Amino acid sequence: MGFSDVLGHEEVIGNLKKSLATDSNSHAYIFDGISGVGKKLLAGIFAKALQCEQPARPCNECISCRAFDVGAHPDIIHVTPSKRTSANALGVDDIRDQINSSAHIRPYKYRHKIFILDSADQMSAQAQNALLKTLEEPPGYAVFLLISTNLNGFLPTILSRCVTLRLKPLNIKTVEDYLKSQAHDPSDIHAAAVTSGGSIGRALMLISDDSFKENRKEIHEILNNLPDSNLWDILLLAKRLEKFKDNSSRMLDSMHMWYRDALVYKATGSSSGFMQKDLSSDIVSFSERMSFKKLIAGTDSIIGAGYNLRFNGNYLLTMEVMLMKMAGY
């Protein structure tokens, strides 16, 4: 694959091509963005281009490019965790053993020695400090490509020594067009694209999940019942949400989009700006039965529920309180 195979991210790709053309690449880059947006793909293509032996890089035909494509490039090292942890994160020993001990050994054959670190933002402070020792005085041939979903996970000293490339979420039409090109069921494409948040990887996961369509329908049915629910009804609705406990972030994202569209209609009287256009009639009906104040309170309660769950709050209690606030209690 080459740069032309990457969807979106034109500005980032343009900057990378410019650095290749002028041979002015940095010694360290952070590819940051949401999961599934193409960070790892683009970092890999950039690594392949840096090592390519032809003027048009990557050519995908030279020995270097072909070695990369089959996962056998001697001077492109994928740094991986040696121990299985809950976060599957790189530890200080991984940095010492896989980077620090070999970074100052010249490349086997090619112009660079490239280290690719996936989920680099999840490294401990100790691991980052170990990496910093090499980043501070890197050999001229070394290039470090760090892949991240959260820049806040890095120490300021790491950030200051890297060029940060932010990969923005793709627009919904780009994701939809890609799913159409993969011959997926047209009736599922819009829902998967919208719910993906602009991530091709997430959209592919959703559209391949047999339960996605059914679960989305149930969540929206629960929301649609809220305006007409009494307190006892709300407690029963909260019980129905227990089935989403293991995937609460996706459920809350779906609720947030519903409330976002309801607020758009309440403010403009039009559904033209909806994200979930396939649900327009239901969301319009919902918005007409809710006050602007309740919609704002409901949006805040969804955000608050996500915060509580991140800090191990009681799931059922969090759902009950959230739905009560969403219904205006």
C-alpha cells in the first residue's frame, strides 16, 4: 500500500511527502487519533517510504518495500510488549531490551533504523523515561514512530522531542463510501458510519457485528419511551440497560448522538443537520415532547454517567440516575 490508499488525512500526508522529498524527516513522530482512524496504517506506509530505494516512495516494488510488506524488513522494528498485561502496554524492560540496547547499532542494510511503537501513550512513566534517554541523543539514522490515541498519556519531555501528527476523524460520507465499496448491506451502512465517529476501523467492526443493529434499535426504543415514563418505568428501563454493561461506551455514544440531534431540532426546527438521518422521524417526535432544558440536562447526565463508569461507579445505580435526569426528575 502507498499514501494514495489512505482515506483522508490529506494535510498530514502532504507534510510527510514533503519531508520525504526534501529528506528533512524528524527523528521522532507521534501519530495521534481515535482508534481505527488509520494511524498504524499511515505510520507503516511512512516507514516503508523512508526505506524505499526508488525516487517515488514507497514504490511497493523494490526489495525494501517487498520485505516490509511480508513483515521481514530487517531495519523496521515493531516494538511489542514482552508481558501480557491488562493494558497490554510496553514496559520499561521492553524499551531497554528492544530499543536502547540496539538503537546505537547501525542499520543492517538500509538508510534508517525505524522503531514503531503501538499504543505508545499507554507506556508507564518509567518506560517513557527509558525511551527519553535515546530520544534525547538519537543516532542520525534512527527514526521513532509512536502511535497514540491520547496525547495526555505522554510525559511533556516526550512530546517536546517528537513531531505530533494529529489524524482527525473522517467525515461520515468518506466512511459511508468506503463501506459501500466493500459491498456491505446498504441498510446498515449509514448507522455504522455515524456510530463510528469517523473511524474506518470502528465502522468495519460495527457493520460486522450481528448484534449492532439490534442493540442500536433497543437503545433508541428506550430513549423514545423516556418522555412518557414515570419513575417506576424508568427503573425498569435502567434494568434493560444492564445488557450493555460490557460495552457501555458505545451505548452512551449512541445516546449522546440521539440527544445531539434532538437539540439541533429543538434549536432550529429542522432535521437537515441530523447525524442519524435514518432516525429523523423518531428523534423529531422525541424532541417535540421534551423541553430545551430537559434535553440539556439529559446530555449532561450522559456525559456524567460516562465519567462515573470510568471511575468504577456502580453500573445499575449510574444508569438509574442518568435516566431520571434525562426524563427531567
